[in-house]
Amino acid sequence: MTDAALERFRQFLSRHGVAIAAVERDVLMHEMGATINRHRLTGRDEGIQAFNTSQLAGLVIGQTAWTRDQPFVTGLILSSLIDGDLVIYDVAMAEGLLPESWTWIKWAYGFTGDETELLNKLSDIAAVRERCGAVCLAIRNNAKAIGSRLLGEFCKAPLAKVYHHLLRTALSGPAAATLAAGELARLPDQLEVLFASDTDMTLAALVKASTLDHPETAVIPFKDAADEMTRIAIAQRHLERGRAAEALAAIKDLRVLSVTYDQAILIAALAALECHKFEMAEFYSRNIADVDTRLKIVSRIAQANGDPAAEMDALISLYERNPHDAQVFVILINALLRIGQTAMARALCAEAQERYIDDPVVEQTLRLVLSGNR
């Protein structure tokens, strides 16, 4: 008998954009057969964790004889939770495909408790894979439930994928800075866990989330894993803390073809500007991809060089591109007043009164300029 809900689920997976190359499919079919045989012999779902969500979805689409309780079907639903492909889980739930034995769904869905409560509830789930799915569902909209103890529970090589999912979510939560510092201290002893994901991306995210004054010291144990993204994050911290020369040194040899090049060139231009290396700042600014950002840098270089004509050219171009940007407008007016172009400033303010009627900062500038008090 055809399972209509499962068939609709397969159709959704096909529309979801799951595609597996022929060579990979042959390998997956071989691994699938071995996993099914192990399941028949042991009664356990071991081996399914070796497949990612896309691979499991491809297998479920192709195996139309499978029923909803087939381990690869339930494994796909758990994998979607762990990999963060939550739309698959949502459709499976809507189609009523979640096993009745997953009683943890009732409390994990919409969980609002804290870390202690979550750890207590997870301790009641015997199956490791289900525990992983439960924690990923529970923190879906509750990053505040992730603390150092919960991260420690999953900071193990077999659970590394879940650890990284929790870590990414935690770094968007209210305790991000504290947790980032703690994980930078923990991970030197858990390199296998760190290497289970993109190490450079993970380290960069930890550096950005932390409030460490000198994060470069925290990444010394990972010197072979900390690459361009991490160096960008460190350079950004140096720049934020007023150490422009150190920011320049951190990114001086990044490759033009690097995926971080646009960020690096912006930091380099700003750092060179802070170091009063105006020719260097101008050189870097030519390669800034974002036109608005480039114009802002050019105007600052021109101001520092005492070149009001070049400054005005850049600011007027910026204003023409962003006529409704209040910050750009105020910068332009202040620059005009600084170089003695009071009449032009007043004309622009008179023309812009209605445009910025609801912006208190601009309203104050307009009032002062038009009243002749600026």
C-alpha cells in the first residue's frame, strides 16, 4: 500500500534541489547496503551517521519501496536537524512522518528553558543520534540555552558535527563573547573536533565573537589551522583597538585571489589611513569593490591630505548615489561647512527638509544650518 505522506515527502525532497552524481550514487548504494546489513544483524542504526543530509535525501528519493520506519528515512529527519536543514524536518513533521517513539519532540519543539533544564532532559534520551537531534531542535530558537557545559557534552569526535552546530548558534546568542573565549581555551585539547569542520572559519568566528584584546595569542595553538579568515578577524580587532600598524602587519601578504581579499583590502586602507600613510591608503582604496565604501575612504584621504576639491567630488558622488542616507547627508553638510561652502550647505538643507522629516539627528543639523547657527 502506498504511503501518500511519504510519497509527498519524496516529491518535496526532489523539489528541494537534492542531486547526487552517478559516481557518488554508486558508492552510496554500496555503503547503504552495508549499513542495512549491519542494522539487520545488530538491530542498531550504526553507520547512518556517515551519510550527510543530501546523501540520505538522495537515497530516500530513489528507494520508493522504503517505508516511513526505515532507518534511512528516520535517519534523514534526524540528519536534517543536525545539519541545520530544518525545512526538511518541518515538512516531515507536517506530513506526520516523525516516529511515535520520539517523545522528546514534544518538549524539544519550542523549548524555552535554560542549559541546566536542557541537559537534564537530554540525559533521559538513550539513543545518541536522537539526543543529537533533540538538542539541535531545542536550541533552534533558543541560543541562550547553550552554555559551556552543553558544548562540553558534545565536544567529542563522534559528535563533532553537533558541536559545531551548537557553537555556530551560540555565537549568535547573548553569551557569545564568554563562550568564544572558553572554546578557544578548550579546543587545543580537542583538535579532532575542531578539524571536523572548516577550521579557519570556526576560529575566525570565535575571534570575532570574543572580546579578547589580543586574540592572536589565543590562536597560537592552532597556528597551522588559523588561515586567512582568522587573520582578517585578528586584524579587525587590532584596528578596532587603535593598533593600525598591527592590523596592517596581520594582512600584509594576503593573496589577491583570496575569498577574504575584499575584507582585507578595506582593513588595509583604513589602517594605512590611521597610520597617515596616505599613498598606501589610496593604493588600497582603488581595489575596494564596494563603490560607496571606496568613496568614503577616498573622501577621508582627501580630507587628511588637505584636498577639499577631491573630498567634495567623492562626497557629492556618494550623496548622489545615496540621497536618502542620513549619515551620508550629514557628512556632506559638515564637510561643506568646514571648507566654507555655507551657501551650498544651506541650499542642500532647504531642499532636503521634507526628506529627513522623521530623522532627529538630521533635523538638528537642518535647524542649525538654516537658522545660521552653523
